[in-house]
Amino acid sequence: MNPLQFETYDYVIAGGGTAGCVLANRLSADPSVKVLLLEAGGADDWFWIHVPVGYLRCIGNARTDWCYRIEPEAGLNGRSIGYARGKVLGGCSSINGMLCLRGQSNDYDEWARLTGDPRWSWKNVLPVFRRSEDHWRGADDLHGTGANGGWSASACVGMFWSASWRPHNRLAYRDARISIAATTSASAISR
């Protein structure tokens, strides 16, 4: 496309982070819709973005991180700390160490209680998480399969985490899963 030539779009999405990419993907599923996704950062084609330990090279690196800092905080003894924000297609999801943390079920239930909106409860958000997954072990009560463009936990990484955590933790992890029923689910991401 000629940069001086203007196109007409049905939707313009500013920001190619996680939410922007998901939104663009869903909107563009309709072939009659034209979507423009704008991202100020670069492509996510750097080697370190696709390696789980690569976050050590991505966070704090101007190539992939905006390198923001918070204002000095009294509670931090006047210090200012880095606030990593992805400067690449995929945003922070591309530089976060390939981890996905759903959060505590109790937190969702508390948000539902505080807002008076039952849609925030764990039982109502869990199906949304399950629909966005393609879990390597298949679907069960905590995980889903078949998501188009969804995240997935790889078998190799899953087994490593489970094997390395099992001896050091009193919680019972089932097989190669890193899941604690009704509290948290964490998985390494396989792209």
C-alpha cells in the first residue's frame, strides 16, 4: 500500500498488544470487514521473544520494551522501578516469559461481590479461559482445547514444571499439570 494513499476501514485498532491482536483477529474473521491494526513497536520476530527465558533479554531492552519507569514512590524509599510494557506486536504478551497466569479464583469471586456483577465470578470467567486455550493434555474441568490462535501449554514444558515443582511443594499437582483446582492455573506458553 502506498503510504500516501488512504484506505477505508471498518475498524481501526490502536495498539497491537494482546487485546488489540485478539480484537483484530475476531473482527477480521468476517471477510466483509476491513480492519487496520496499528502498532508502534516492531515485529515479534526476534529470537528471544520466542524462548521462555527470553524475557531476560526483552524486558528493559529498548528493542522490545518501552522501558517506562514509575514515579519515585515513598513506599519504595523514594525509588523508581521499571514498568515493562511490550514495544512489539503482541505487546507485553510477547515479552512476559511465555507465562499465562489466570489469577486466583477467590479474587474473581471477590470482584463479583464488590461490583455486584456475577459475570466476574470464577464460575463465569473460567469458561472464557477454557475457550481461549488449546491445552496439550486435552479438555477437562479447568482447561480447554481447540482455540483458534489461543495459548497452549506444551507437553515438554508442562512435564518439566510439574517434575521440578512436585518435590518442593506440598500441593498435589496432578500428572504434568500446573493447576490447583479452584485457585490458580499457570502454564508456560507454547507459540
